[in-house]
Amino acid sequence: MTALLLIVSLFLHSARPADQYSVWKTFAVTRADDSIFAARIAEAHAEHLEQLPIGERIVAMGKLFLGTPYVAGTLDTNANAENLIVDLRGLDCVTFYENTLALARIIRKYSSPTVADYERELVFLRYRNGKMAGYHSRLHYTIDYFYNNQQKGVFRIVTKDAGGQYAKYDDRAINFMTSHRASYKQLATNNAEYAALLEIENDIHARKGFYYIPKGDIPKIEQNISTGDILGITTNIPGLDCSHTGIAVRMPDGRIHFMHASSLKGNVIISEEPLADYLTHSSHQTGIIIARPLEVK
């Protein structure tokens, strides 16, 4: 149980107005990150990825990160302050899909995206209502990330529609982080952050649960999953909504596979087996929730 708790804790930590940008503090950005950013933008333009529909664009951008090392906890290097972390050298399951999504969006938004454009997009996606205001403002829970980004026009949550009669309802209290306060250095001794996160968990519970598609039913609805959909892998761990995330990819075999930063394989991969088979290997993984990215306006 201790090992499982550690894995879950790492999972959860996961117009260009100059005056707004100036209040952000960017931390742990290196020349290596700048170089990777420039390379990804150059590769995207060379392949004309900006012309692809959003789902195909996300998958194509994600494939540029295949082989990138899995590194957990990159967003939690500073326990005393919440800074914008930009790290493309190592990715976990959340930062993989988040960085991929941010890049896929800005290559359509701007003809020549800059690092500053990229940082603004990360803040917009990563934080509640696009505003960084402490550790609690980061969208830690996947259902909260999907919900808030749906409110911002980034996603449409399609789990219920895609699952149809197979979609199930989960109304458990989502409170893993405050229930394991000591496991999070930003919460362990900071009463204000703890109280703010507790309020957020109460707000999540007030939404009356979420729909998910049980893993055994995925083959029956797989045709309703689109390439480029962002997937949350639901879990039966008490107090937790999802334990993993990634991107749906329809492969030449016609099946949906899973592109993700894999802690087991140690890098970003596309699963060799279809998503439905991939999920059978863990008794803690119960199914999926689906967020469908919307085109940039």
C-alpha cells in the first residue's frame, strides 16, 4: 500500500498581454527546454501539423515525444511556492498530455509561436480558470481538470455519450489528497493550502459524481472513441478519481491504443496492445473517462 500511495501522490502532483505575463514566475526552464520547444515547433511546421484537425494534430504532436523519459514530480520541485514549471526533458502521464495539448493548440493559434505563448497556454490549461494562485489553483484531480477546461472551451466531456448504456455513475467523495495530507509537502504544514484544497474537493463532490466507462465494456463502445481524445483511467482507490492519463490513438489495426508516459517502460510510448487489453493488467484500473479536445477559436 505504501508503494501504491507513492505512485498516486506523484500522479496527482502533476493577444499577448505583457502585464499579465509579468506576474508569473517561471521556474526550472533551461536552454534544453527552449531547444526542445523550438525543435517541436519546427517539426510541426515542417509536417504542416497546424493544418490537421485538433484530434489528429494532438496525436501527431504527441508522437514527437515518443521515447522521452518518464520523470515523476517535475511540477513539485518547490514546496514553498507555486511557479510555472516548463520541463520538456522528462514527462509524467499528466505533463505529457498537457504539453502535447498546449503545443497542438498554439501552432494553430499563432503562425510563429514563442516560448512566452507556450507558457501562457500552460497556465491557461493547468490552473483553475487559467489563473495561477497557489498550489490549490493547480487542477490536480483529472475530473476537475476536465471539468474546468470544459468550462474554458478546451474540452467537451463525452464519456456519457460515448458510453451510452454502458456508462456508469461514480459518486464517491474525491478527497485523496486531503486524506493523505502528509504525503504532499505543499499541504503537510500549510494550513491555508490544505483548507483551500479541502474546499475544492467539496466543490467537486457537490457536482454529484461523474460518469465512466467500465474497462470490460470498452470493446463495445470503442468506435465512439476518437483519435486525440484525452483519457483518464479511473480507479477504485478510495478517494481518487483517476490514477493515469493519456491520449487515444486509432492504429492501423482499427483499434484504439493508448499513448502515454509509462512509468513501467520508463518513457513515452504507444501501447502495443489495444486500450481495452492494456487495462486488464491492473485490478485498480476500472475504466475510462473521455475529454474530447475542441478546436482553437
